[in-house]
Amino acid sequence: MGTVSMTGVSKVFGGPQGVRALDNVDVHLAEGEFMALLGPSGCGKSTLLNMVAGFEGLTEGAISFDGKSVVKPGPDRGVVFQEAALLPWLNVWQNVIFGPQVQGVPRSDYEPRAKEILRVVGLEAFHDALPAQLSGGMRQRVGIARALVMQPRALLMDEPFGALDAQTRLSMQQLLLDVWQTFKTTVLFVTHDIDEAILLADRVCIMTARPGRITRDIPITLPRPRSIDHLLTPDFVQFKAEIMAEMRGAH
Ligand SMILES: Nc1ncnc2c1ncn2[C@@H]1O[C@H](COP(=O)(O)OP(=O)(O)OP(=O)(O)O)[C@@H](O)[C@H]1O
């Protein structure tokens, strides 16, 4: 469950003479796998994620989720963007349970899970706070909790920590490692931060721009469970050197 399969995926924006944003991309994610898509601005990372989410159609190729062709968004794939679009008039708890409530899920089904998720993301004490009273990092925690409460089989995360300061970003990376260790959801994580990709992922797929292609798929064999202390280990630095060389086109 939570497997993603992209085969020969291409995307052209604006008709046959338009921009070829992605060209012949093949990526497969196994159940529970954490994959980071790493590449420069404009290489098509968000487009690929949006296609897996079902927000965007493809020009050529096929994308399937758990063996079924992706045709539209669904609660089986939770999406987290750079800014959590929280409902400003609802408090943290109400924002987190909004999805299951709207779907008519019985309260007894979602309430224990939502409480557990709020604890895992460290927001128990902010149960009644309004979004305007939260920091950017806390708003992103609510965004992650809101995605998890739907019990998605995959989390699709598009630069989720891109707008945060360096310190908050580190604590959010640690939080995501803990969340993933707890829920073992498949994760497709888009970033242009090399450290972030290595720290979090089982595999880093490197993309190049125009047209967007995957040039390398590097298994990150650092031991788990991981923590931000791994950022300083020789093995980590070795992966970083390899990826930087690849991104500079040295290989
Ligand atoms: N709706 C659209 N119409 C036309 N061109 C688009 C559209 N969306 C994306 N593109 C183009 O497709 C290419 C890939 O864009 P995309 O946003 O997927 O890249 P990205 O790697 O996620 O970039 P960033 O890291 O800056 O978010 C870019 O050249 C972009 O201009």
C-alpha cells in the first residue's frame, strides 16, 4: 500500500509547441519508502508531484497509485505545500479534524487518531490556538497533522519547509523523521536543499532542467532512526559530495 509508479511520464505545457517541462520520467516508490526529488528551480519537481496528487494531467506516460491509474486527487494521498492553507477562523484542533468532519466520518473514528497525531507533532498545548497565533513552523505542523488525520497511504510534500528559518527548518526535519518513523507512510518529498534530501530520504532522485529528467537515483544508506546529528557524520558528507558533483554536472 502506498506504492507510486511513474512510467515514461512527460508533460508539455501549452500545446504541442509548448514548454516540455518533463521528459520520459520513470520513478517507482515502494510501500513506506521516503523519496526526495532534488533539483534546481524550474526542473519540474512540483509538476511531477502535482501529477501524482491528481491536480495536473500528463501528456505522455502513466502514473499509478497502488496499481490504479491516478485520475484525480484523493484522501489516499495527503498533500503538504510550502504554506499550510489553514482556515483562519478555526482553531488548531478544528483545522486538524476538518477533513474527516467534512467527509462525515463518525467522531469516534477520527478523534483518538487526531489526538495522537496532535501529540506526535507537538501541538497538544496549542489545541485551541488560532492560526494567526502560531509561528510558521507551528502552522506547518498543523498542515502535516491535517494531512495525516486522513490516514493517507502516501504524503506528497512540496518544499514544506522552504519558507522557514534555518533553526525552525531543522526542528521540522527532526519532527518529520519522527512522524515517518511512527506512521511509516510512503513519502514523496520535493526540495532543492541537498542536506534536507539526504537527511530525510531513503533515496534521492536528482533532476535536471529543460526538459526535466531524472539523472541519478541515489540510495541513502545512512542508518535509521536518523536525527539531525547525522548532518555532521563522514558518511553524510560523502553523500553530499557525490550529489553536489552530480548537480554541477561533474560526472
Ligand atoms: N501551468 C503552467 N503553464 C505553463 N508552464 C508551466 C506551468 N507550470 C509549470 N510550468 C513550467 O514548467 C517547468 C517546471 O515547473 P515546476 O514548477 O514543476 O518546477 P520546480 O522544479 O517545482 O520549480 P521550483 O523549485 O521553482 O518550484 C517550468 O519551466 C515552469 O515554468
